[in-house]
Amino acid sequence: MDLNIFDRMESEVRGYVRSFPVIFNQARGSILIDEDGKEYIDFFSGAGTLNYGHNNPVLKEKIIEYIQSDGVVHGLDMATSAKKYFLETVDRVLLKPRGWEYTLQFTGPTGTNAVEAALKLARQVKGRQNVISFTHGFHGVSGGSLAVTANAKFRDAAGVALANTTFMPYDGYFGADVNTMSYLERMLEDPSSGMDRPAAVIVETIQGEGGVNVATVRWLKELERLCRQHDMLLIVDDIQVGCGRTGTFFSFEAAGISPDIITLSKSLSGFGLPMSLVLLKPELDVWKPGAHSGTFRGNNLAFVTAAQALDSYWADDAFTAEIRRKEGMVRDWLENLVQSYPMAEMSVRGRGLIQGLVTPAGDDTANRIARAAFEEGVVIETSGAQDEVLKVLPALTIPVEQLKQGLEVIERSVAKVLAEKGVSAHVLKFGGNRR
């Protein structure tokens, strides 16, 4: 397959094409097809932008219908029929059933735009500059969002000093026996800790890029308590693990917390169309008209598919139940792999349909498994500070049979890579729980 044009004309900054060196030509559901006609099961989902699969037929029908009616495609932040229906749908499907009140700010087109707006707003509201973020957190690569991103490879590329952020240890950073929230509490209470008083805390309930690190309900509740006690806004970055990835539409619902600001993007449009959104409590809406702008805040095609995704998948609890069943299948399969190779020192962590097979840090096991899986027709990526986590991120709508086929490929890939490293199975239980 000829990739010369990409090598010759595209910047060295390109990343994913290096992991998946083929030219993709078509995509349907959870299947990607390259120019040679080879099919791949997608366990990557566009880094979480395709929770409902590629070219979801229900959403595609709405786009075609809208385009054929000469609906407004680009609308800045003007009022359009598509935007009106999206707002009504958010209110009807997401807010009113939960008894929530949030104002919506369209920041488009990507997640980092939403984070930038959230941080600017928090600093305006509180009149303070410092923001607390967490180890291994990822929030974007533009100036403000990069400052609250912990990943060294992104920070090193900034070219300028990244300030006004204090990093604290995430849940489990020092192991299961250390309560990192006690450390944060002490830093906040001690006037000589050296921490400038924060305007806000920004947190992912599950750190996707950071290695599928999962915050416990208790830790999140404690974080919210400290925010209220110390007059800090709580910003939940739900860009990767929101929109149903954990089973509920918002990832923090199980914790019963009430964020002041929520950022959404990735699968918000439902169709892979650029769209981001900030939900903020109404009393925080101190913006002056036009104070935070941007040309691509009015992607009306995204409004059309986003509204339809809410109507089709989140009007009742049936979809949540479906995600839970698939979560159990993936989790059982991965846990079975771990038990089959005790000498490999692997583990599993995750929630919903973001699950990580954790390999020892400092070697290349996860990357080798991902490469072997790709050769067998599964697109999957790694994450974590040292790419030590194989991240299973299929579409929420993936048919069970395709999910099983993908897991079988991962199983064979793990066996192949570990055999090459001289690690044999203890009692290999092929197939895990084949529900």
C-alpha cells in the first residue's frame, strides 16, 4: 500500500498513521476497510469520537435529510432550527430527567476549545489564576488546556512556560493504600504549603490517555467536598469518557456529584463531526457577549446528529443495560487473560467500555500486542505514561459477535507476544466468559 504521499507532504507530527500504516477507504459500524479491501474490527473508535460506530445509519439518514432540505450547515452562533432542536433535546433527554440546570456554551470545534473556555470562565468567576489538575491528566494541547495536561511529550512541545497550574496526585497514584485526597486537603488547609489559592479543579473521572486510571466514587465525593469547602469550582472533563462510554451518559453520575462546569466533545455529535460544549451552572455565566468567540461554533450538521443520538440512545435506560452487558464480557475476557499468564504481571482496570490491559511499565509489551492485533485485523491503541496499557475502546453499539471476534484476536496477540518473551500460559482458558 503506497503511503509515499503522506510521507512526502504531511508533517512529521502525524501520529496514528504510524501505528496503522494502511489507507482506510470505507467504514461501517465497527468495521474499517482499507484500499485493498481488508477489514479491521475497530477497538479504537476514533479515540472515542465514534461511540455509535462509523456511518451510523440512523444518524446518517438525518444528515442526508437535512442537507437535502438546504438546512443551514454553518451558522457561527446564530440561531438556527437545528440548534434549537438540539437545545430542546438536551433539556428533554439529559437535564430535566436528572433535575439539573445548566447553561450551554458552544465553543467548537474540538475538546481543547471547551477546556479553554471552562478554565477562562472559572478564573473570571473566582478572580484567581491557579487551577488544580492531576498527575497523568490530559485535557488538550492548546495553551491553557496544555498547562493542565500532565503528559510530558505534549508539555515538552509547548515552546513556552506553562503556568498557573498545581498538579496533585490522582486517585491511586501512590497505590491503593494511600488516600491522595488527604494530601490535597492538607495542601489546601496549610497557608504555607506554597499552593496559590485555586479558582478551580479540573478532573477526568477516568483518565483515558493517562492509562485508563479510574477514580473511585469515594475519591470523587471527597474532591467535590473540598471544592465546596475551599470555594473552588469543580470542572469535570468528560470529553473522552462522557457520552455513554461508562454506561451512563455522564461518567460522574454514579458518584452522585454535581460539577460546576462540564466539558463535552468527541462523541457528542455522534457521527464524528467536530463539536464541543461547555455546561455551566447558570450563576457562573458571567461572560460578556462575544468575550469568548470562534468561527466554528455552529456546526449544524453536528447539532442534527447529536440530537438524534440523544433521542435514539438516551431517551430510556435500554442502551445503558446493553453497555453494561458488553462491559461484563470485555472485563471477564481480559481478567481471564491476566489469570492465564500470572508470570506476565498484567492487570485490568476500567469502567464501561473503556477497559485497559495493564502490562509492566518500561517494556514494550502493550505496543507489541497492539501491533500484532493490527496485523490480524484489529485497530487498537495504547495509553499511559509509558504506553503500558492496551486500551480497549470499541463502539458502544458494536455487535456482540464482532466484539467477541476482536477479543479473540487480542487473546491470540497476547499469547504470541508473551511467547516471544518466553512467558507461557498457566492454564489458558481461551475465550474467557463467552456470554
